Amino acid sequence: MTVTVERIDPMSDVGRNLFEGSSNEQIARYGRDGGRKLEALADPNVVFVAALLNGTPVGCGSVVPLEGDTGELSRIYVAAEARRNGVGRAILAALEAEARSRYKRLVLETGTEQEESMHLYATTGYRPIPCWGKSADNPRSRCYEKMLI
């Protein structure tokens, strides 16, 4: 299995399809899609990537400017049929590489229904932090950070 990750336009057909998969996953797990909207990821300051498994798009993720020297990982998603092939780790590594020239710190929010995501973050150097904003009081939210320097 060959995993590649490349920066793409989130408004492209591939970007839209991957984003839709991410939204559908949120709805299936939580009953709603509480994440960023696709149009917000088209901002030129946002890095949006697609992961391909043997040439087929199977995942995505983004880094969004938050405040100061902090970026937020958002919309990291791997299609169910492609999981356990290193796709999530490849997306995370690519986003971190892109972020290193812009940010000192990355943060993210995930949910309690995404145990595989929490495991990925815990095993790649992210540490739990208090949640912020709309997630601050949500008992189903889990937030993490990683210093890049």
C-alpha cells in the first residue's frame, strides 16, 4: 500500500468529496456536523491536503490559522475502508511539516466517539489540554496540543 499526501484546493471535486465524507462521518457519530464549513477551508491561509492510497483519494485534513503562532488542525478524516494503513499518520505528518514554517504550536479538537483519533494524537506527541470556544463546555470534546519547536 502506498500513501501519498498532497496539497489540494478544497473546492476541487476531490476536496469536496473528501469533505463530504468527513461531514457524513460527523453526522453518523454525533448526529450533526459541528465542524468548519468547506468554504472556510478555501482561505489562502489554510493548508488543505488530500491523502491518496494507491492513487485513490481516501482522506483529508487542514491547518487553519487560529491566533498568533498557533494553528488548528481541522477536518482530519480517513475513509473507513482505508483505515489502519497509515493514512491518518501520513496526513498528520504532512500537515505538521506545512505548519512548522508558520506556527510554533498546533491545537485540535476531537470527540469522544473518535477513539482512533485520540489514539493517533496520543501516539504522535499531542497532549491533552482544556478545550476552548464552543467546545469548552462540551463533555464529548477532547482537545490536544503539540509544540512544533
